Amino acid sequence: MPVIYSQPPQPVPVEQWRGGYHPGSVTPAQLEAEGRRLPPWIRGRIASGSRFHHVRSLVEDKGLHTVCEEARCPNLGECWSHGTATFMILGDTCTRTCRFCAVKTGRPTELDLDEPRRVAESVAAMKLRHAVITSVNRDELRDGGAAIFAETIVRIRDLAPGCRVEVLIPDFLGSAEALDMVFAVRPEILNHNLETVPRLYSTVRPQAVYARSLLVLERAKAAGLRTKTGIMLGVGENLDEVRDLMADLVAIGCDIFTIGQYLQPTPQHLPIARFAHPEEFAQLKREGEAMGLSHVEAGPMVRSSYHAEEQSQDVLV
């Protein structure tokens, strides 16, 4: 049965966890039997305020895309109300069919070469101190869109000097040439999400390869960049698999690791296996940092770019 609380949950000894999960974890079927769709710890903020409308106007006026909207992020209201957004470049159509992601898939028909300028102008207008840039996969392009990433970083540096840049990049099909284009312009944070444990790749992100994604992070670290990655709980993993994944990250020197709860964007997407209890996230944070990860951001509502500036404080010194 789910745990309902009015105070923050207290730690439960690991040896008391059942089957590797915190006893408060709950499945969608259990919630449905109680007439509830979500556990009490899943809460998003309603979008409102002048800053929210300012961000929305900028995005619309510049003809830009944000992952906040395209991926139906539950934190959109909170982030936009604080004047922040994660820009999504290379269009709004992804060439891959990851089963957890709400971004549109298909065959992109064009490449907007003016997009880097407009993104940089928006970053400057928003007076951001930390800009996050991500993209769809563009596997049909020779460089996977790496040149657009690099130009966007350069343009932000020109128009918003002092703003730190975090990029969440695709794997570029493992192309060392494409990766080097991005590495060469030295983003402050280089993020590439693993998304889930190796066993579930064929189900969750069938066009990706765990070893290839890990190599992206390893190459970025070897190039002297601060690195970041993230996964979701609730797609069928077990905690020992998450611990093994964290050990892989420690071995390659990854700096920041995020862990959040998977939420099914539509009935056509991958179903939720379970809702992990908040203490499970807290336990994984403690374990990950004890293993050697510089910063672990873990919680049901955590997403890769959620509180990205705060996450970077521990590693950008």
C-alpha cells in the first residue's frame, strides 16, 4: 500500500526493503484500486505569473522550441515562473522512437540555420546565468546536428557573456568528429542521458546503445569537460541495476547524476511499472555520493534540466 504522509518520510533501513524496493513504492494498479491516479508525492506547479508569460512570449516570438513543452515536462510551470526554460534546437521532430518520450517522431524536412542566433538572443533577453540547450536526434544529418550545437554555444557566449552553458546532447551515433565539434567550444556542462539501465535499452530506447552512451560521457570527461547524466525510475529496473550503473559512472568520472520518476506522457507510451517512494530516491542519492559521484540530484519530480544551475554549483568551482 502507498505511504501517505504530511511530514517528510523518514529513512527505512535498507534491509527492510522488499524485493529491492522501498515498501512505500506503489504500482498504478494499486492506485487505481484506491481511486487515485498519482501518489501524493507527485505534484507539479501551476503555470502563472509575469515571468511565465515573459518566457512564453519570447519562445513564441522567436519561433523556438523548448523541451519543457515538447516533452510535456511536469515542472514547466515552476521553471517558466522562475524565468528559466530549456531550449530544444534542431527542430521539433526526432528521428528516434524512444518509448518514454513525448517529442514528435518522424522524418525532419529542414534545418533552421538561423536558430542559434534566436536562441542566443532569447538567453540574453532572459538574462540567464545558466542556459540549458538540448535537441531532438537528427540521425539523418552527417554530423547529427553537432555544428548547430557548437554555433549556439558560440552565439550565447557573444550575446550573453558570463552565462554558463549546459548542453544535453544526443549520442551523434558515436561519431568522434561530431562530438569533438561540441567539445571544442567548451560548454560548462556536457550532459548525455543514459535514461535507464542496460537491460531495458531495447524496450525503453531501442535505437540507443548503453555502451555508446557511456562512451560519450567518457570522451567528454577525457576532453576536460564537466559531465552529467540521468535516468528514470519506474520503467522496470531494480535497485541493484541502478547501483551497477552508478558504479559505471564513477569509473568514468561522471560529475552529476540525476534520478527522477518516469511519468507516462500518453497512453501510447511505455506504461509506468511503479512509483518509487521518495526515500528510495534519497537512499540512491546517499549511495551514489558515497560511491564517488560529485552530486546526485534525486527525487520524484527531478528532471535532467530541473534546477540545473543549482546542480552545477558543486562541480563548477
